[in-house]
Amino acid sequence: MADGRPQGITADQRQAAQLIWDYHHMRHELRPCDAAIALGCNDLGVSTYAARLYEAGLFPTLVFTGGNSAATSSVFPRGEAVHFHEHALALGVPAHAMLLEPKAANTGQNIAYAREALTAAGVRPRSVLLISMPYMERRAFATCREQWPEAEAVCASDPLSFDAYLKGMDDEESVISMMVGDLQRVIEYPKQGFAIAQDVPEDVHAAYTSLIRDGFTGYLIST
């Protein structure tokens, strides 16, 4: 894997990762919103789930946002949002219901640029459904509350168990490293004005430090 750890995770590491997985979920109740934003990533399941929620009538307008990153350029060479948009079209979401934002390079830009795309289309939502990877819910929420405080943010992700999600991904060690990286951003980004502060329980923080100590560091940022 990218951070050079040996393959395979221990029972203690899996338990620590489960704590972080659970923490990242906001556990918001799904309900209709004025618009939805699907945040680009390396998981096409976000687009699949967004299409399901559109079909369920939870929002009239869906923005796909995201350009490329080191983690996604090989998977989605034409950009995250472009591939997600095409996938949703193939699943039956009508073109008139979707907006494409192909430039965002981080979560703050995902929110800011998606908001600009909605405004340009004449959509000024009071509530926004944030559709993301399961372990990105809390960061998406904290970012939206800082960047767009007047819009009510509701988080949604495919309701998979941690084990089921790991089985569906190619590299479970990398998934855990990304979860650790997301938690670092939840902790650090409020200090930089990128997101609102979130309480991190002691057991979650202990799990976080133990996984860093064990080498799950491939997606950490410099602080």
C-alpha cells in the first residue's frame, strides 16, 4: 500500500478503525432537501447512492462536484464529477436534474463551487443533502456549516457496515488510512477556518493515535 505498511490488519486495528468509522457517521435522518451535493472521491458508489436518493424523490437538483486528486486521477481520469455524472445518467437520472462542477480540489471547494453552480442555475436552497463516502460525512458536515452556514446541511451515505464497505474496496489498509486522514482533517481544519469544530470522544482519539502509531499515515496532512 501507499504508506508502506505490511499487508493485513490486526483485530485491534480493526476495532480501532470501527470506532473511527462510527464517529464519522452523522446519523442524520434522511429527508427531502432543496438540493443535493454529491462529493467527488474514489468511490463510484457515491454516484450510485445519489441516483437512488434522486429516484426516491429526496431532492429535485443534484450537483456532482470534484476534479482530480492523487487518489482518483487513475480511476477517474476525466475527473470525479464527470465520471459520477455519466454514471448517474446511465442509472436514469435525467440530465435536467443534474449540475456538473468539475474543478473542486478539496472539500471546501466542493461546497463553495457547488453553491456557485446552484446559484448560477437559479437554485438557492435552504437545505442541502450532502452525499459522500460513509467516512466523509462528518468532514462534509463541518465544512458546509463553516462555508455555508445559512443552509441546513443533512448528511447521507450508503448505509453499509464497516466490514461490508471494506470488502467492496480493493485495499482495506488504504481505506483505514483515509479514514484516519479524514479524522485528522476534522481535528485540524477548524484551526485554519475551513470547518466548524467537532467534539472528538476520548476513545475515538485514542483509536486515531494508535492507528497513526501503527503506520496508517498515507493520507495525513502536514500540520
